[in-house]
Amino acid sequence: MKIVCSKSDLLNGVQIALKAVSAKSTMPILECIVIEVTSNQIKLISNDMELGIETIINGEIVEEGVIAINAKIFSEIVRKLPENDVTIQTDDNFKATITCEKSKFEILGKTSEEFPSLPTITKNKPIILSQFSLKEVIRQTVFSIADNESNKIMTGELFEIEKNELRVVSLDGHRISIRKIQLNQEYEDTKVIVPGKTLIEISKILSGEVSDELQIYTSDKHILFEFDKTTVLSRLIEGEFFKIDQMLSNDYETKVTINKKEFLNCIDRATLLVKESEKKPIIVNITDSDLELKINSSIGSMNEEIDIRKEGKDILIGFNPKFLIDALRVIDDEEVDIYLFNPKAPCFIRDKEENYVYLILPVNFSGAV
Amino acid sequence: MKIVCSKSDLLNGVQIALKAVSAKSTMPILECIVIEVTSNQIKLISNDMELGIETIINGEIVEEGVIAINAKIFSEIVRKLPENDVTIQTDDNFKATITCEKSKFEILGKTSEEFPSLPTITKNKPIILSQFSLKEVIRQTVFSIADNESNKIMTGELFEIEKNELRVVSLDGHRISIRKIQLNQEYEDTKVIVPGKTLIEISKILSGEVSDELQIYTSDKHILFEFDKTTVLSRLIEGEFFKIDQMLSNDYETKVTINKKEFLNCIDRATLLVKESEKKPIIVNITDSDLELKINSSIGSMNEEIDIRKEGKDILIGFNPKFLIDALRVIDDEEVDIYLFNPKAPCFIRDKEENYVYLILPVNFSGAV
């Protein structure tokens, strides 16, 4: 195998492939990137058994062949090479020689025979959306997946398509995040649970451009994302997602309209006084024209008032500040509406069109404030 | 005590004072910043028993007084306050109330009675240099102090003044770094050993501006830096510094002139193949018109050639790559001269005027390369 490609093309491809490389695996071959050179293309392949990536890079093909190279070492070498053409040549003993200008590296690769090939899935009609939309919707929901494996389904996100609407849902037992996107055409009803890890890795690769398209294919067990010269294939999480619609409600006793940035900064200040381990709630006291935020901890106390517009009853309610911060951070609106029912019922932060809905459970707080 | 000052002035002062706050001390009072308000000034004071800082901040003095406040909590609160005027008020029980716009924090402070006052030193004629010069000279030498305490003197830097020249020296047993600065006037001969930690902290506070002056005073046991509205007082390390002049030599068998950036990038690439634990040397092979750099490790091998100008003999010599990288990084010249004697003798990187001299000991490497 022998190829010549620019350092920047190579580096770009390697950084994409790295997203599906196991850091530490019981199968050392999974710590490799496979370079597969056929008559017409140079492909980099990685696979951690959950997630697989194939990406094609530009370059001159001098000789076909295939080799598996330790991803960490290979990526570090490529990163530090001069900005010029890079030649990669392998011999029959899987020794890879990487040359760039006067710099020459030799590292020992492996046969790719043991490397698990990516499952193939039947490509039906793809779901099409912009890279921007997918990247945004991941950012706006992925923080509320559960990070432990005790409930596998909570570590993923529901991707649900009905007609021309994509709804993405994540939840962790204390909160639910929902985002809706309008698609350009109607599709068959689809409901899959995509692992959170897949979504986190893919959003690092996506350009985030509105003008860059992306195709999604699904099968029973897999989801395939195709964009630019890259294919990302992920296992799906099997099982039935939670029935969230029965947890949602449009009833409320109190509606508050508040400046998002002021509210966020204020909560941010209040959390200074909370040690991670203490799990102290912040107390929100909503009266006619202002929202008072209070916190008392072993370190000290803080309170602050924010002007609001209010409909309905006064209410005194406690929250885990992190949950409010997470939701407010990913809302782009200048003002947000918060709907409350009573101090034991979930609150909802949502816009009128319900393009976003964030449900947050309140926290009990003991007596006197 | 009651003061009103702008958030930015307060934050700036707090960040300076933080540099001399113990992170974890057996004396909890040392985790505090003292706010001392007298009839004409607001002073922040910190002291970790090695290093003491006093800095004056602008503000309105409403009531005199003094309080010690936990530095970590206080600095975090100040950092997150809105950009506006901040009022700090304390009561007889050392409760501090910090208000800014509609935000109000209450934290419990302490009496400053237990806080160790900074030693006073007699101020003779100060040594004057620019903040830029001091910051630069620290950056250019501090990497080669020893980081363990087994030899206390090696954890500091020699500041030696003779007439109108300041020479700063650090060494760790494998290398010596020397920088010389011309001062604007002549001073009495002075020789002190300043703790590396002091220099690292002070260089974080210095503006780095050529036009900003700084005064240095020394006594038997202390060194005092005065600049802007800040005073930094440090203990000196007691003892006699190493006699370095007898280790320096202007003899050489080989002189190499090399492009600094090329050499640095090349060493940087070579170190990719070295695991921290392996301590593999890089092999430098100097022949008539080029310098070849080689490394062989368990991961692979690398070699690269760089064009040079050479005087004298060919030489094959091994180095710890980190020592070369550290020295080359802080030299601003485009080309550097390297002087070598033999594979067991130290090499010198120095300019003609000897404004900088970096001595690096070579490393033995075993036989065949």
C-alpha cells in the first residue's frame, strides 16, 4: 500500500475516525484505525463495536492495500507533521513508513483481518436534515440523558418521526428535554433510541452548517448517518422508550415570564454557595412582580430579586439549580415562559409552539426559609 | 467596615491577592484574604508564610474596619457578580454582606487578629526594572529549577547584581539556565536566592509592559517587589548558590548554527515516540551539512534531517529531548548557535553577547543506533 495525501486532509480524516476508537479495549485491534486503499478511494475505518465510522480522504493512490495502525500514535504523528504532502507506505510485514519533507517515521501496524467489519444495513429512503439542525438538537437535549447504565434506555435519546416532524427526547428520571424540528417532507413513522455516546461523538464531527445536508437511515438494530465523505453507523438501544406524553400537561396555576440571561446568571451566582456534595436546592419565591431566589448553605446565604411578568398564584418552590441551568443554557430566546402547578408538581419551560419543552421536577425543601 | 467599589477593581485586587493564599493550610486563617480599610485606603492582604501580598484597590470608604474572609468563596462570589458597584459591609460578629444590584450574599468572616502580619523590611535604594523584563527573565529560566525539595537551593533562582547587570540563574543538576539583563544604573553587589514559587506567582501578576516599572528591595531574609499598587514580599532561600562560573566554558570542538523553529518542531515530533516513563534519549548526529535526529523506541522509530552550518568536528550525541525543548522554546532568536565538546561534555546554547546561556548535559545512549 502506498498513498500520498496532504497533511490537512489526512489529519481531518483521522480526527473523524478517532471518534469511534476504543481508548482501552480488551481487543487491541479496536485501538486501531484501518487504512483501506482500493483502486479508487482511500478510506479510514474505526469501530468500537457500538459505533463505527468510515471516512474517505483525498489523496493519490500509488498502490492498493490495507493496514491497521494504532490510532493514538498515528494521530499524534500526523498532527505534528509539517504542513505538506504525507506519504504512507507499508510493506509485507505491516511496517508503515510515514514520510513528510525530511521527517520519516516507522511504526509497526497490524493486519486488518481481525478488525470487525461494519454491519451493512439496507438503505431505504433517507431522512434528510441539515447538519446544523442535528448538531443543535443534540446540544439542546443530550445533557439530560442518564449517565449511568442502570437504566440503559435512559442513556439514549428517542428520535421519533411522525410525518414531517422530528421529535427528540431525553430524560433521566428528574427531568425531560424535548425538541421538535420540522422536516422538509413527510416520512414513514419511525421511533428509535440512539445511544447518547453516539450523539455526543457525531456532534463533534458535524460541520454545524445550515447548508450542509445529512442523510439518516435506520434499520431494526442500527442507525446510519451519512454526510460529507463520512458514514457513522451506530447500534440502537433496544426496548420501548418511556411514555412521556402522559407526563406532559398544559395545565398551570402560575405562569412566569422572565429574562433568561438574568435568571441564568442569578442561579449561577446562587450555586457558588453549594458544595457539589450538599445537593442544596435553591428556593424560588414567586410573588406578584418579582421572583426571589434564595439559598442557604453551610457557607453562607444569598438572595436576589428579578423582575418578572406573572399570571396566576404566588408559589414557593425548590429546584436543583443544575437542572434549571442546563435547560436555560440551551434556550436561545431572550425571555422564557415558566409554567408551574404546585410545589410538588413538575415545572415546564416551553415556548408557545412547543418547539422546546423542558420538564423539571421540583425538590422538597425543609420548612422555614 | 463598609466600602463601595467597582466589581472590576475588586476582582482585579482579589485575583492578585489570591496568589499568596494557601490552598490548604493547617492554619485556616491563611486560607483568608484580609480586607483592611483605613481612613485613606482599602487594602487586600494575603500571606502563605512564604509569600505575602498587599494590594490597594480604589473605592469609596464609608466606614473603617478589617475582616478576614475565606479567599476561595470570596473570589468566586466577586467573579460572578454583575458588572456594577459592589458594597461590602461587615458587622460586629464578622458577618460580611456583599451586595451588587439586586444580589445579596451573606458569609461569615473572621477576626484578622490571628492573621500573621507581613514582615517589614528596611527599604534602601531600590533596583528598578520594567515589569516586562522581570516577567521575561522568569519565563526564560524558571523551567529549570528543581521541583523537589531534596535540594532546597535548586528550587530557587539566583538573582545576582553586579554594577548595572542583573544575572538570573536556575539549575536542576542536569542543566543550567542563565539570562542577563542590563539595568539603567549601577547598584551595589547583591546576591539572593528567590524561591521559584514566588517567581511563578509574581510573573502571573506582572503586567508584562515595557513601560511599567517595578522596584525591588532586598534584605537578609526577604525580597520585596513593588509595582502598580501592589507589594509582594517573599522569604529568600538561605545558603550559598552553586558556583556556576566554573561549570561554564567557551571551548568547543563543534559549533552548529540551526534554525530554531525547525529544530524545535523536529524534536517535538521525535518525542511522540517516547513514553514519559521510558526516558529514551534522542540521538543527534552532526555531520558536515546536516544534523540528523534519530529516535528508536518500543513504539517505532523516527529520523529527520535539518540543514545546518557547522564548524569543527562531527559528533554523535544523545539528549533528553525535554531539556532541549525547554531551552529552545524561550529563545526568541530565529537561529541559535549550539556549542559541543564531546558526547560526555555539556552542550551550550548561547548567543554571542551571552545574554542567554543554556547548558544541557548529554545522556548516554547504548551503542548501535
